[in-house]
Amino acid sequence: MKGRLLLVAGSLMVGILLVAPAAAQNSNDGTVYSRFGLGQRHTWLSGKSQAMGGGGLALSSSLYANPENPASLSDQILTRFSGGLTYESITTEADGFESGRLASGSLSGVQLSFPLKSNTLGMGLSLSPYTRVSYRIQDLGNVTSMPGDQESAAFIKEFNGNGGLYRLSSGVGYRALPRLSLGARVDMIFGILEEARSTLFNDSRFVDRTIRESTRLRGATATLGARFVVPGLPEDMGLVLASTFTLPTTLDGERSSALTTSVGRDTLGTTTKGDVSLPMAASAGLAFQPAQKWTILADVTWEEWTALESDFSLPGVPLSGSSNLSDRIRVSSGVEFWPGSGRPFASYGAMIAYRLGVYSDRAYASPLADETIRAVGITGGLSLPSLIPGTTIDLNIDVGQRGQTGNGLVKDRYLRFGLNINFGERWFDRLPLG
């Protein structure tokens, strides 16, 4: 009966999570920095890691699966379904302009993992955003119909974008030695990037024009992972080291372009094919447990975006070079305090886990060649146990800022709330014979 309830709940959760991002993307209520490159980069590990700075490459337990490091799948005992939603509020500031506020909801990720051999061999499937495009920009100007004309007309130059890339992953983790786990994951990268550039007049002498571009991309890559438990430490103390390496790949692409006017005619429509490269990436992390109640994390991720090549023009990515690109570097650290760890009959309050983290994330693309866009933030959260053993509800918060107001740039101050549900249940057990 429990298995059926879990399956129904999981199916409903998947449906909600797949519909929500589509509705959110259509609002164009994201950061202006998502306009550049292939969009703002996203990574999702688990509800637990999101509250600890967004890291946790070395995390692994029977209570959580780690989709970012396939080696952690070797620890699976229960079949698990997890998923989450994020609500984000952004306040933007720029010199010479009034501040504005945007809000949207999006998919954090969904995952199903299960043991093929308990605590030895496990498999996981996950879907999460890889990049997100969601922005809306307006600029005012004036134009005259003829040189020397004293009468001018005001116009609005508008830029809109939505869409993004998703990552559908399938991974396997194997405990090769008592302290060493290895894993491999195949990632399907796919999605649509949409952009519209409009010039709008409130004057019948001029014709409104809009250029729309829709770029569809798809491809595959692979990630290798390792996780090692350091021996020789005192009882109740643990240290885990982990690393992953993602292969570079090339996405096949197709771009459709159209020029439309206010008189309702499609004056230009073209379709072109091309390729876009994705960089290789490497990550390393550690998880230290000085006592059973405490867990401390540290992670670093590097992605070689300066090697990005594209047959399509992308904002911030000149076709003739990569002067606006930087290698993405993300550093994070976090801590968890779980009073009831190792005490299955502790009180409800003791079974709540408390989490805190910090991070710094250097973006891979910038509006200006000599400027680097960086996001820094503080995270926190709670993990609430439920009446169903092995099932938790994780609440997260992320407070941070991105960019700066000088040199014609924009500063984002953002506040994110996350809700993650983590189901766990024993499936596929053999019935006793006789």
C-alpha cells in the first residue's frame, strides 16, 4: 500500500514540477544576467545540500541521494523519490534608474534512485535545469523621421528572453572497495532558448518591428565520479573525499528567426543549423564529521567556459573570440547540526536537522569584456521528519547578491525559498519462500 501511495505522490510531484517551470519562464521575471551565453547556470544536488551552500559532492547516506556525484548512489538502501520547487524574488538596482522587483518560481530538480544491491550497487535518474533564460529589458529613445526635422518620436527598445537547457541524467554507483565508491553518469542536455528584440513606437509614421529567435539545442555528455572514506579516524568521526569529472561535448542546434512588423506581415523567416560546445568540468569536495551530530562540507567546481564555441550569435559570446567569457568557479561551504543523529527514538524536535552555508559563484559570461559577474550568498534550512520513516520535508532559504551598480551594470539582490520533498521506501524486496 505504501508503495502505491509513494508512486502516486511521485507522479503528482513530477507533473507539478514539469508544469511549473514552463509557467515561470513565460513571465520573463529573472535576472538580466541570464541573457548572456546560454543562460544562467544552475546546479541541483539535493534539498540537504541546497541549504549548506549548494555543495555536498562528498555527501552520501541512506536518507539522501546525490545526483551530482554518481559514486554516492552505491549507498542506496531504500528506493527514493525527491523533488523541489524554488520561489525567487529579485530586487534590481542600477545607477540612474529606479530599483525594480521581479518574482518567479522554477524547478529545482526531481530524482528517482534505488538500490540494485543494497549498500553496494545503486542507480539514479534525475531531471534538473542546466541553464535558465528569463529576462526583460526596456530602453527609451527618440528618433526623427527626416534629418533636420524638429519633431521627434519616442520609442521603446525591448529585449525579452525565456527558456533554458535541462539535464536528464542516468547514473550508476558501485562500492568497489569497503571505503571506495565509483560511479558514472550519462547526461542528455536539451532545451530551447528564445529571444525577442523589439522597437516599439507610439507614432503612426513609424512601424514597430520585432525580431524573434528560437534556438533548439540537444546533445549528450558523461560524468565520472569517485568517493573515498578516509581510514584511521577515531570512532564517531569521519572524513570523506569526493571528485567528479565531466567530459566536454557538442550540442546540435537549430535556430529559427523571424522579423515581424506592426502591420501584421512576416517579412523574414529563416532556419539555420549549427553547433554549440559545452565545456569540461571538474569538482572536488569533502565532508567532515567531527561528531555524529555535526557535518561540515567544502566544495569547489571549475568549468572551462572560455573554451565555448558557437555557430550561433549569443549575447556576451562574440563569434570572433571569447573576450566576454570566464571559467566558472564556484566555492561553497556548509554545516549541519542534527541533534537526533543515531537516535531512532529521539523526540521530534531532536530529529530536526539545522543547516547553514555560504558560497561564491563566478559567472561564465558577462555584458562587458573587462568585468566579472559574481554571486555571493548565505543559505540555511531545516529538515523536518514525517510520520513515514525515511521521508523528510526540507525547507531552504538563500539570500545573496549578484553583480554591481557601477560601470553600467546591474546589481541583483535575491531571496530564494525552496521546498523539497524526499520520499523513501523499501521496494523490490524478495518475499520469503515456503
